[in-house]
Amino acid sequence: MYRIAPSILSANFAKLGEEITNVLDSGADIIHFDVMDNHYVPNLTIGPLVCEAIRPLTKAIIDVHLMVEPVDRIIPDFAKAGANIISFHPEASRHIDRTIGLIKEQGCKAGLVFNPATPLSYLDHVLDKLDLVLIMSVNPGFGGQAFIPEALNKLQAVRKRIDASGKDIWLEIDGGVKVDNIAEIARAGADTFVAGSAIYGAGKDSDPHRYDTIVSAMRAELVKV
Ligand code: DX5
Ligand code: ZN
């Protein structure tokens, strides 16, 4: 019931396909795909063409995290490119309920993302329509930042709301997740764990699929929860 979602932001882009198949063969569950636009966040990454290019490599879920503004125009492109989940930041949409509807009309699951200072009140009227809530434990824009502990309180609060809703809504954490804090994060209520630098920075030539050791270490921590 715990899902490990490597962020390909920290992968070697010169061999992205191999990096994706390796991390999945190492036991990761889903691919976290960070889209940044040098506008909503101060960085620029990858778009629908890259999503389309990696789609044939795997049946695993592609979890697209949109850090772009505006969001609506690009959603159908990601749906066509094979995204399974599309998440967006409420500050980046003029009409949050409409954006959620658009994602679902396109046949994808919808997620809402909360920056460290974004209040959970954005969930008040839309929680039932969401498939995923993503709590940012860093300010979005870059991999390799330190986990902000306040995210644990936020996770606990969202976990209560999800449980009260009775719906199967995933609770994902993104930013600064490592072997030494993943269990504590799970105890706070997360079930889906994005990890970029912690996984892609720990590849071993001696591992059969390069990331076996690090993914197993995270899994072993989760077993203790
Ligand atoms: C940050 C991205 C994250 C990032 C996480 O804006 O949304 O997905 O890749 O990287 P780490 O795990 O290195 O903090
Ligand atoms: Zn992300």
C-alpha cells in the first residue's frame, strides 16, 4: 500500500529511458514527472514530448506534477502523451474546480498540490473530486532541497480529512524524502513518496538495476511503520 515514486528530475537526462526502466526494475512503483516553466517556478524542465517518448517504456503510472502557470492549456497535451495522474498547484489556476474537471474529462486522475505555505482550505470544497493530494515538503523548483518538518503536521491534517471522506485518495509527499525520514513521513499519513536526489543520487554500478539497494532500503524502512 506504500508507493515509491522516483522523480526523474534527478535522473541522467542523457540516458533517460534507461534511468526509468532501471528504477522500475529496482522495485519503484510509479514515475514522478516534474514539469517546470520558468514562470510559476524558477526552473525549466520537460514537457509533453518527453512524456510521450517515455510512455512506451513502461505500463507504470506516470505521475505528472505541473509547476506551470497557466495550467489548463497544457493538460490535454499531457493526457494525449500518456500521463495517468496530473497534479497542479491551486495558485496556478484561475478556476480550480474547472481544472480538476478538465483533467478528469481527459481520462486522467487529478491531484492538487500544496506548497509549504499554501493553506489546506483549498481542499474544503473539492476533496471529493480529487484522486490525490500532494504535499510539498520543499518549495517547488529544484531537487535536492532539505525536508521542511512542518509538512508532517500538514500530512496528519490531510490524512484525517481523507479518512473522514471515506474515499480512496492518495496522499503524496514531495521534497527531501530520504531513507532516514521516510518512515516518519509514512507515520504522518503519506502513502506515496516522491524521491529524486535520494534515489537517483544513490545508483550503484554493482546493483543489477542500479537502484536496487536504495529502493530496497526505502522499502525496508516502510515495513517498520
Ligand atoms: C521539486 C519537485 C520534486 C523534486 C524532489 O519542485 O517537485 O519532485 O524532484 O527532489 P528531491 O527528492 O531531491 O527533494
Ligand atoms: Zn514533484
